[in-house]
Amino acid sequence: MAENKKFDPQALVEEIESKFELFQILNEEGEIVNEAEMPELSNEELVELMTRMVYTRVLDQRSISLNRQGRLGFYAPTAGQEASQIASHFALEKQDWILPGYRDVPQIIWHGLPLAKAFLFSRGHFAGNQAPEGVNVLSPQIIIGAQYIQAAGVALGLKKRKADAVAVTYTGDGGSSQGDFYEGITFAGAQKSPAIFFIQNNQFAISTPRSVQSVGKTLAQKGIAAGIPSVYVDGMDPLAVYKVTKDARERAVAGEGPTLIETLCYRYGPHTMAGDDPTRYRTTDTDNEWVAKDPLVRFRKFLEAKGLWDEAKEEAVIERAKEEIKEAIKEADKAPKQKVSELINNMHRGDLPYNLKEQLEIYLEKESK
Ligand SMILES: Cc1ncc(C[n+]2csc(CCOP(=O)(O)OP(=O)(O)O)c2C)c(N)n1
Ligand SMILES: [Mg+2]
């Protein structure tokens, strides 16, 4: 009889946690290990996905050197997170809205934000925060977790407008400890809004390892408390990330509500280019262990075995990326130096509060000389 059973809350946690297995389709050797879950992607799409990952790796390398040359400002490296970022974006549609964190510049570029604008964002120029009409992206969020609440709001708006679109947001393992994280998933769950919430678990919040952030076995399981489907996926496997995102999108637009997706990945580089030294909190052994799981390496093996990829193709993508990056940085250089008045006007639409009005007048006066 149920009433005679001893209540064991710890056993309940363990039971729930035991159900969270890492979802994988393509293993480290580039072999399909889960044929039944293989997403429907044409050869052209598979090649395009690889192209975007290779391009993004080059963009990361170039952004790091441009930062070192003093030609870029704020930059958060992305290498190691390509499957998590690019393959998730690949499952979205143009009309979907993206609410990125500071490390999620690749997704908004592939959604249509011109590269030159991304570079201006890095330089703190207001023009970098103005996406062209029809490019449904918000500016990268610096406040950890804040984009989760905003995504819940955007998703509710999409639902009310009966739009065939979803709101997609990304935070990190650290971000999933924020209050905003829980508020966002709970609200979207309660409203059955079309949202997809990503936790990119790159295993560090700056220098704080995942192991001390939460005693939970996974971060995905946090979604269970909000009553929303939650997935723990190999974030170094582009096919698995694509598949779970595609499924989440289908559920969302069908009115079935949000999904929480934890992508287990790794950031190869420093936290940002502002002086972080990962050798102080990570060992080379751990780095190597994760580099061996590299999403580009395993996807390359998979595509080469199918005769869809070779060195020449990869070289061509690398060259194109370098060329386009060079052009974009030149274009960013042409942007006029920003004025304080522009900064104020860009921050506030409509009526300014009186104190800012006074400041604006002072600056307009100074700038007119
Ligand atoms: C509300 C808030 N608290 C603290 C910070 C300082 N901060 C910047 S990045 C970061 C760590 C975030 O780690 P994680 O969410 O794992 O994302 P990752 O950088 O690994 O992509 C912190 C604490 C911040 N930006 N916002
Ligand atoms: Mg992290």
C-alpha cells in the first residue's frame, strides 16, 4: 500500500536524475550511434552546417587577434561551442527571434546581423546594437540570465500575435543559477509560450567549475520543476543539437510550450579577452580531453566518409571567411566616432527624463562646436 511506503525525497531526486541521459547521435569518431534519431538533412544542408561551423571557428580566431591588436573591444571566445551554437541556430527559421548572451554573437550573425555590426558592438558603438529591419535579434545580453525573462516576454508576444515563430535564448551553466533563469522558464511554461531556452554548459562560469555550481547531476533537470520538457544533449555533436532544437521548435509552434535544452560543451579559450587566464583553473589534460570531442573534427570525419567534404572545400571556406572578416572590419572602421548625444538617443526612445534632457542639451551644444 502506498501509504505504508517510507517517503524518501533523496531517492526521488536520484530517480529523476537517472532518467537524464546524454543524448547523442554522432560520436567522437564521426560515427552515427543513434540511427533512429538521425535528423532529416539533405547533403547540401549538411555541407552548409559544416561550412558555418568552420567559418565561425575562423571568425573566433580572427576576433581574438583583432582584439589583441586593439582593433576590437569586448570579446568572448566561442571555439568549442560551435555545435551548440551553430547547429541549434541551423534548426531555426528566419522569423524566429534570438535573444543572445555575450558569447552568442555567431548565432545572431548567421541570423542576418552584418559582421561589421558585430564588430561595432564589440567596440561599444551604438550602431552595433541596431539590427537591420527583418533581422530578429536582440543585442547580446551582458547581465547574466536577464535574456531568459525577456525571451519569455517575446515568446508570449509571439503567441498573442499567433505568429509562426519562436523566441530562442541562450545562457551558460552559471546563468542557470540566476533567479532570472527560473522566472523565465516558469513563466513561459505557465503561459505555454513558444520559447526555446538553452543552457550552454561549457563547464565554467569564468573560473568557477560546474561541479561547485549545483549538486544536481544535470542542469537540464531544473526544467522539471517548471514542468517543461528538458533535454540533456551532447553539445559537441551537431546532429544531436540540431535534432533536439528542431523538435523543440516543432512543439513550440504547435502550441505545446517551451523546452529547456542543456548542451554539454567546452570553451577552449579564455572566458573573455579581458585578462582571464584559464591555466589557473583548468588543466591541460582536461583541455585535451575536450578537444578530442571537437564538433568540427567529428563532423568532418562524418562528411568525409560520405564524400561530402575535403581539404579543398575547407580551405575555400577559411579563405572566404578571412576575406569577409577583413572587409567587415574595414567597414566598421568607417563608422563615424559615436557622439554622447547619439548614445543617449539610442538608449531612450520617446520622451527623455528631465535629467537626461538637460545632459542631452549640454552634449548637443558641445558637439556643435
Ligand atoms: C547578473 C550578473 N552577475 C555577474 C556578472 C559577472 N559575470 C560575467 S560572465 C559571468 C560568468 C557566466 O558564466 P556562464 O553563465 O557559465 O557563461 P559563460 O561565460 O561560461 O558562457 C559572470 C559571473 C554579470 N555579468 N551579470
Ligand atoms: Mg559557462
